[in-house]
Amino acid sequence: MSTTARLDTSRSAGAVKGSEPLLQVKDLQTHFFTAEGVVEAVAGASFEVYPGKTLGIVGESGCGKSVAAKSILQIVDRPGRIIGGEILFTYQDTSGTYQQIDILSLPEDSVQMKAIRGGEISMIFQEPMSSFSPVHTVGNQIVEAMRLHTNLDKEAAERTAIEWLSHVGIPNPAERMSEYPYRLSGGQCQRAMIAMALSTNPRILIADEPSTALDVTTQAQILNLLQRLQAEHGMAMIFITHDLGVIAELADEVVVMYLGRIVEKAPVNELFSNPKHPYTRALLTSIPSIDAQPRERLPSITGSIPHPNARPPGCPFHPRCPDFMAGVCDQKEPKLANIGENHAASCFLYPGC
Amino acid sequence: MVTPETTATANGAAMAEDVVLRVDNLKKYFPLLRGFMKRQVGIVRAVDDVSFSIRQGETVSLVGESGCGKTTTSRCIVRALEPTDGKILYRTDQGRVFDLAKMRQADIRPLRRDFQMVFQDPFSSLNPRMTIYEIVSEPLRVHNIGSRSEREDRVADLLRRVGLRPEYMQRFPHAFSGGQRQRIGIARALSVNPRMIVADEPVSALDVSVQAQVLNLMMDLQDELGLTYLFIAHDLSVVNQISNTVLVMYVGRVAEIGPPQALFKSPKHPYTAALLASLPKPDPLQRHARTIPEGEIANPANPPSGCYFHPRCPYVIEQCKQETPPLEEIVPGRYVSCHRAREIELVV
């Protein structure tokens, strides 16, 4: 391959000052244009990703967390389309000056977009087995990613791939290089996926439910591995999950989504100790716990998540909300507003929303 | 619970009065076939010597990771699979005891009313071409119960009972959310007034906010109708919520049996402790360096010698590599299969 897809960047650690966001998503809107109507999968989401930190995006099915992540890489499946917003990515060019680029201004098949996708920002998925190509060996796929995004020649890329496989805890990495993905267990496959994602030395890793399909002991291993790799390589992470336990284990900052909207945003300790939005509160009290008394009834949220085609008017959570105020919540939609230091929520219980 | 049985019963087995189901040394082996001649190259011990019993009105949970045999055990009990060996003693409400493991399918049919199943995936376990009425009344039709109008009344009553509106009867499954579909599955299971419900991961496909509703519903129904549950799950917190007794399984064998709180507060088997340590805690202030087990779940087609957990166990000694530990009562009500259960202190 003669062309490598790269941005003109220096990938040194700390290329961006810790206090400056690496990625700023502003008012992102991704809609799905289906035969039954327009589904607002992401309806105005804004969040920031800081170097070396983990942003957790949590929500239940249909909340738009995966679509938001895929929008960052412009890999939203049809009939989905990004129809508005900005995704600002900050990087330092080879001369050392900071550059900011709006990812959404790049055509999805442009050289720059390809450089960002998999090079600057990598992604791992829930089903590692179906994210790998079944007809190429694990080694070939990792080498291909590296050849596309780095200057390494074939031999060097192969050596680095073996190093990465060993680094993520795969036994006999040199032999594993020539295996096909189906020969690996779920946990091993996810490790290989992580090796591939990180082999290009990205500055942001997007992890979309990477441990959900795995057994508990394997999940714990993968989470520990991601934390270790983050400490060693300093990449930022966007971690998407439905599991508040996983969020509590590894997020620094948390965004809670419901039906395409961000309902609350706070640092992890603040969110768990002082949740403000009724949805966040309800979610936290409805998690079963091994410390609870057996046979105790859990407080549960009434009703179910509305179908995306039948979004309720006003605040999307109002039909299930214990703090519902008639004439307010069902009339207009609350804005995400700051309600404390680094703490934002979108609920009419708080002034400014 | 696995207690000594006293009452003599019809076929000679002893079984305590309040025990509905007792599983003795259940085994299910699958042949491992290779090549186009389907040569047998080995066996998979999916369930290997599992024993437990369930009392009337109680919940016993089978918990473990993939390949531990929890689903295979339950499928043997409802005889969707033929057990290789062992007994499955079932006591009817008239007090007669049958060994389901030995019975012919035709003889089991009258007993099938007593056992109903609830499945994991509410999207694939309901026929998309049948209305809710047809789905919920199907067990009634199979067992020839009631006239059409009686069945309609029964379905309406069942839907109300599981928290759905009877007007939904003529709709198709696609109109319902995951949680509502699981309620429909529960209504179908209840239609023939079963004594026992075998629920295989009934809440794992549901969102957290809906999971709690379905668990609460299952507990309410159990209290109202005196149902006995065999509950299969991989999530320890869910199991804690609903069970009277928990069986922790690993690669086809029982690791530990006990009441949930005792088991989770002071596990006696290193595998139970490993599961607990791996569980993410929803409290960021409790973040800690966890000692989680290395390696992967053993392959049931090619398991290690001795105790199957020994290659991953931090407390392994020579004996563990040689001998399979027996399931022994360590403390009253606590059964553990570990050579070192009496000497090691496990902290969670």
C-alpha cells in the first residue's frame, strides 16, 4: 500500500494540555429517516473528552449512546444521517501548534476522515467476533490497520502486532497472529480487538459496551486491562454502557442519556452521591444489589421506554417521572443547564432549565 | 435444600414432605463428533453430578458463567433434554412422587401442566404471527382446558394479573416493549396453573428500569400463588434479590450451595469469591484494586484434572490437581466442594 492515511500530527503523549478538551461535541443531531417517520436518535447532545480521562455515556436501549459514538467517526448506518452540530477535534501539528478541526466538515470518505477513523480515534465494539472479518487472520487485520495509519513496514508492523497481542494478555501471541477470529474465545477476541484499536496509537478510544457480551470474570479482566492501558498510554476513553456498575468502576465524567437527549452530566462521584435528574435517581435505586435483603421489592420506574417513533411531547421522561408537573413537563422541553459546579441536568425542578 | 430425606415414597426414594423437586446426581453428557463420518472423539460433561432440592413456594437459583451447565440442568428437568444419568424426583400436589428422568415422554405429558418455562429473549420466544390471546391461551388449548369464551376470560384475567390491559389481547407481539413481552411470557406460563416455573435468565435481556418491575412481579406472583421457582441467571445481584437458595456452578459441577446473603457475605468456595470480586460495584467511592481470577473458564470438552477451578484458583494445593472435591456440608445449610473450604478465609 503506498498511501497511508494520517493527519499531520505529532502523537506525543500530552499533545493537548490536560485542561483543554481533546474533543468537543456540540449540539450533535443524528436522525434516522425511516419509512415510519424521522427518529431523533441523537437530538442535541453536547459533551467534552479530556486527554487521559474517561467519559462514560450511560443509558438504556434506544437512548442514542451508540449512535452518538458512531457519529464521531461518521460511521452511522443508513438511514441515519448527522444533520447538525459540531465535533471539534484538537491536535498538535508537526510544528507544535494546536489545530482544531470540525470532524463533521470532513466528507466521510475523505483522506482526513480516514486518518481520524482508526488512527486518531479508534473504536471497539460489543461483539468482537462480528467486528473482525472472519476470512482474514487476526494478525493480518492488525497489520493492515497499522500499515494504514503508521509508517511501519510490513515486518515492523508484524513485530509490533505481536508485541501488542502479548501486551493485552494473549498467550502465545506469535502463533495467534495466524489464527482466524473464530478460533479465539470471546474474551481473547475482545483482547485482540483492543490490541488492534490501540496499535495505531490513537488519542481517543471509543469503547461501545466492550464487556457486555462477556462473562463476569472476563469482563473484570477486560476492564482492568483497559484501565492499565489507559494509565500506560494516556489515551482518552469514551466508554458506552448500560451498566452503572461499570461506569462507577472506570468513568471520570458521566453523561446520562434518555431518548436521544442528555439528561444529566457530572463527575462520577458527584453523579452517584448527588444525582439530580429524576431519571438518574430512579436508575440508581432500581439496580439490584448483592447487599440488599433478599425478597425485598426494588423501587422500580413505572412504564417502559417509549418507542422512538412515539416520543412524548415536552420532557421525554415525563410519562414515567415521579416528579411530573402537569402543564409544565408535558408542554415544553427542558434545556441542559448548569445546576452546580460541573453539574448539569435538564429538568424543570431546577431553575434555568 | 439438600437435607436428609425421611419420608418413604412411592418408588422407594425418600423425600421430605415439603420438597417439590429433588435432583440427585444428575448427569448430562454430550458426544463430541468430528468429521463427516461423525466419529465420536470425546464427550462434553455439560452437567456432571448435580444434586439439589426445592421446597414448595421457594426459589432456587442456578448461577454461573457460560458453559457452567445451568441451562442444561434446567432443560433436563423439563425433559427438553434426555438426562444421561441421575434422578429427577417430582412430587405432585396429591403427594405422588415420579422420577422424571426415567419416564417416557408420553407418560410425562400429564405432568407437563405443572412445569412451565419463561425464557430469556422476549423477542424470539413469542411467535410474531400469533396474537397475544393465541400465545397466552396456547397451553390451555394443548391441555384441552375450557371453552373458547372461558379461555378468553382466563387470558383477560392473566393479562390483568401481570399488569397488562386485557384490551391488548388481539394485538401482536411487535406492538409491545421488551418488558411487556416478558410479562406476556409470564402470563402464558401461568395459564395452566403450574406449580413450578423454570425461568431461564428472564430479566437479563431487559433494561435496568424494566428489570426491577419484572423481578417484583415474579416475587408478587410467587407469594400470591405459592409458586415454586427454578431461576437461572448469571447476575449475582438479581439472584440475591429473588432466591431462597443459590447454587453456584462451574463447568458442569456445583461449587457451592447456600442462602444468598450468607453466600455473598462470606463465600466458602474460591470461585464464588472470584465471581463476587469481578462484579462491578455501582459506587465510585468503593473503587479498589480487585484480585480477579486469571485465565479463562475451563473447556468442558477438555476439563483440567481434579477440581475444575484449580488452574485459576489462588489457593490451589497439590490435592486439588489430583482429586475432585466432594460437595460437603461445611456449616449447617452451606454445601461446598473445595478441599480447603474449612481452612481458608475468603474475604470479599
